[in-house]
Amino acid sequence: MTTTVSAYAAPAAKAPLERTTVPRRPVGEHDVLIEIKYAGICHSDIHQARDGWGEGIFPMVPGHEIAGVVTEAGAGVTKFAVGDRVGVGCMVDSCRECDNCQAGLEQYCTGGGMVGTYNALDKSGEPTYGGYSTHIVVDEAYTLRIPDGLSLDIAAPLLCAGITLYSPLAHWNAGPGKKVAIVGLGGLGHMGVKIAHALGAEVTVLSQSLRKKDDGLKLGADHYYATSDAATFEQLAGTFDLIVSTVSAPLPLDRYLSLLKTDGAFVNVGAPEEPVSLNLFSVIGGRKTLAGSGIGGIRETQEMLDFCAEHGLGAEIELIRADQINEAYERVLASDVRYRFVIDTATI
């Protein structure tokens, strides 16, 4: 039987979020019902709730950084049991049959695309509603186990911010002997610093100013430079094996590409709403790569959670009540959070 749960939703594009109720499907044979304990606020929630990435589906319940506890399991569920600590990230389904899905790259599903945790339509054609709610029903195949070593509040942001940085760092082999730069020290960037450091790389933060330098060094950065200082680009020319940009505003790509070594890669995980321009000589010279990276697949996301538990890594969070969501959105846009807002869903 379909049930109704409390949630916070944007009733229309750019409208303030408000308390409401949304339907949740019955628990199917392979589903788990999750009582959500914490939900992170990602910048992409704001992009989508305000139609920044195209026309959204409203009412919209954002939230794809979900941590909670299984309260019911379908008869065919084998991975989880009632009481297990679990997480849900940016997707709740995919075609399961294409080459990418078969390879554990469900985030790049070519058989119709992954089904987003919110602002998407599931296979029955119903809208998906995200983590700013009290409960969610998810197929066990798209549910993650949160290791005991991670508390749920600091684990929630790992389901997007953590995997969004872990995936490119792992794919481009960040580790001992590699020089890695993280552009931006926000919700994504601070996890990039922690993970790159734990992987053994030499880590540099490139930020607009030195305002967060002390934080960056405490989080594991070896160096910290201000990109507002033109001398930074002269000093660091040809330095890095890998640069991961977490910022969601257009950057002067040619300047940043000049910081790469031969065969270096500049990887975008932040997604500006506007197009960016590039002089192709910036990649031709030095055989450089300009790339993008999404989240990880289910297998890699579980690997990331286990890695973070092993190394004691969680997000730096500010816990808020649900009635503070709209204020939190404005503070994210003003870069006034260190480093991830997390909603205590008991307040919904």
C-alpha cells in the first residue's frame, strides 16, 4: 500500500521549500524501507530546485545524501535486514542491462540513464522524491551499507560529496608520488582534500582567497594558494598531475590547464549553469586532458564508504533543523558553510 510521509519540497521553481507530504510506494520484494535520519544539502539541490540545470519536476523534494536505518525489508531482500545502517546517493535505479550497468558504472547508464533519487521519473512513470523527508523506499541493489565506524550525520554527505571526489581521484590514480590540486574548498572540495591526502597524494588547494587556509591545512592539504593572485599561476605552472575542480562557476580554463604537467588531467565535478570557453592549444600543448566525472557506481560508492571508515573520514558538517533549509540555501550560495549542511530529519 502506498504511504504518505512528511517532507520539505519546493512547490515550484525558485519557490521557498515548505513542509508537505509525498507518497512512497509499497515495499516490494527487493525493496527496503529506510527511516531517514540525516540528509545533506548539496549545491546541486539548489541548482535543480531553481531550474538552473533545466526544467525540473515539481513539487520537488531534493536530497541525495541520505543516511538512515532499515525499518522494513521485502521478502526477497538478501543484502540488508531491519536495523541496518544504510545510505542512498544520487540514483535509485538504472536499466541494469547496458554495458555500463553491467560493468558497475550505473551512473553512466546508456539504457535510458540512471534514475535520480529526486527530480526524475521511476520505471512506473512516477516522480522520485529525495531525502528531505522522513522515509524512502529503495531497491536493495541501489542501497549502500554505512560501516559502523562512521556516524550517520557525517556519513550522509559522503553519498554525493564523498563519492563525487573519490571517483575521479581513484580513476586518475591519485596516490603517493602524485601532485593533486583541488579547486575550491567547499562541500565537495573539503572531502577531496581529505580523500586525496588519505590516498597518499601531495595535495594543494586552489581557492579564491586564503580565507580558509588554516582549515585546508588541517584537513590534509600540503599547500594552499589564492587564485585571485596572478602570481599563483606563474609560480605553479606545470606542477600538477591532476586538478579536480569542484566549483560551480565558470573558470578561465586556459589558465588552469597551464598548471598541469605533460599528460596531466583537469577534471570537472562542479557543473556551472553557463557554457565555458577554451583555447584548444591549452590541451594540445602537453597532451593534457580536460575531463568531467560524475558520481560513482554502486560498487565504487561502497568502496568509498569503506575507505572513509577505515581512514576515519567524514564530512565537516553543520547540523540544521528542517525549517532552516531555505536559510541554508542562501548561505550555500554565499559560501557561508563549513562545509556541509545536514538536515536532522527528525525535525521534518
